[in-house]
Amino acid sequence: MMGITNLNNAHLDNAKLSSILDAISVLENALAEFNINLSPQDRKKYGSINEQNKLLVNKVYDYNKTQPNLRVAEVDWQEFENDYNSRRNLEGMISRLENLITKLVDAKTLHDYDNYQAALEDYGFTSYKAGSSAAGFQTKHADLKQFFGRSSSSAKPNPENPEQ
């Protein structure tokens, strides 16, 4: 029984690929001034705002807006608001980009699966033809055989899990 193949028939032609890559370049250029590259140590040091701390920041922001008479004079409230708005905007952009990345990874996964199934089918046919001494197939079979484990139960990888 043949497995399901061609799970994703949406392909990038050159025009669409060029358009997407141009859009990514525009996005990279637009975000260039925000490209901060923290070291792992800095990420650990500065990345400590958890959900509870975000609630604190939100509550202080609310007090700042609704009861300015309760503000501490030592805080630069304009910078606080700028940081708050930037964080909120960046968080929204990150969420949208992560959604796009998830969809792109899913599309790539289906293409990977289709390629792998076709490669298995080609290998099966190559094995058959190599057994019949058809010209060229023995060399191809020997070359492809290196990608398959030396299991006594099966020479083929598990098609349900191409990563194995």
C-alpha cells in the first residue's frame, strides 16, 4: 500500500520567492536599529521579567496614567512610557513572526516528508533494478545503501519517522 504523498503542493516559483526575500530584506532593514545581540549571560541577566513582573510593570503604568500625583520623581516617566510602548509593540511583532515561522516550518515539514517518501520509492526501485543487473543501478544502489541502517529486520528506515 502506497503512503500518502504530495502533502503540500504549494511551491515557490522564482517570482514569489524573490518577492518574499525582498520583503524579508525590507523587514530586516526596518528593524536594523533594534537588532540587539545579547550574550547568553546578558540574556540571563536582563531577561528576568516574568509574568508576575509584567503584571507589576502594567500596574505601575496604570497608576502613572490614572494617578500621576502618585508618581515617583526619580523615574523618567517619558522613557518609561517609551519603553512600555516599544515592549508592547515588539511583543506583538514577535508573536506575529513566530506564527509565520510555525507555518513555514509546517510547510517545510510536509515538503521534507514528500521528498523522503519519493527517495524511499526511488531506493526501492533501485534495489529491484540492481538485483536484475540493470546497467548503472548496482552503483546507484551501493551509493544509496550507506543511508540505511544495518538492521536484520529491515534495510529501510522507518517511513513514519524520517528523522530516525
